[in-house]
Amino acid sequence: SMAASTVEAHLLQAENLRLAQTKILELEKEIDRLRKENDELFNAGQYIKEKSEQWQSQVLSLEQEKREIKETLQSEILILKGQIQFKDNQVRETRGKNEELENRLKTDFRKIRVRERELENRLELSIAEKSALVRAKDESILDLKRKLDQVGLEVENYRLKIQELNRTLEVNQDQFKKTVRALRLALAQLEIKDETLSSFKKAE
């Protein structure tokens, strides 16, 4: 009968509405989850960016220390060479003195040569120490640069993942909008059928 068909239609509409509402809830949960994951990825990206800036600052600091070590080494070399040159000049001047000063000259000459050897040894030792420091700084700088390169790759991976999540979010939001439109249309049709049914009853 018409009443049975109407009831059956109502039941079908009610089931469709229930399914649409369930789908909407599922989509809302998925969107919330994706938003949360997006926020977590964004925070992780910010942390990596901060670490990258910190390491970049350390690289600049190490490069500055390396420059300062080289400048100090060059200054020390100039000072030591000047001292050696000064002693050599003293030797030449002493050689020009008379026999009366010859013994002292020999003694002074031996002392000067000992001093020269000491200065040369100090110079070689200083060069070796500074060179070792420079190598250590170079290795630290290379290590930090490798870390920066790795961080750059990780930041790019996070950026690509965030883009993919945003696309997924947009697709889910579009599906959500379509489901809402379908639900509204079903509700509107249900209201029209209710009004039609009321009209039939009044007519009877």
C-alpha cells in the first residue's frame, strides 16, 4: 500500500542519513588527526631550523677562531724572525770589535747560537701546534657542514610531507563538503515528502 511504501521510503532515508552522519564524523576525525600531525611536523621543522641556525653560528665562530689562530701564528713568526735577525745583527756588529772583545765575542756568539736554536725550535713547535689547531678546526667545520647538509635534507623531507598532508586534508575537506551537501539534499527531499504525505492525508 501507499502508506507502507511511504514508511519504507522513510526508513531508507533515515538509513541514508545515518550513514551520511557516520561518514561526516569519520571525516571530521580524520581531518583532526591530519591537522594534529601537520602541527607536529611543523614543530619538528621549527626545531630542526633552530638547530640548523645554531650549528651555522658554531661554524662561523670556528671560522673566526681559525682566522684568529692564523693571524696570531703569523705575528709570532714575524716576532721570532725579527729576534733572530736582531741577534744576527748583533753578531755582525760584535765581529767588528777589537781583539780585546774577542773572547766575549766567542762567548756571546755561542750564547746567540744557542738562543737561535731555541728560537727556531720554538718557532717549529709553535707552527706544529698552530697547524694542528687549524686542522682540528677544519675538521670541526667540515663535520658541522655535513650536519647542516643532513639537516637541510631532513627539512626538505618534512616540507614535502607537510605538502602531502595538506593535499590529503584538502581532499578530505572536499569529500566532507560533498557529504554535507548530499545530507542537506536528502533532508530537503525528506521534508518535501513529509509535506506531500501530510497533503495526501488531509485530502483523504
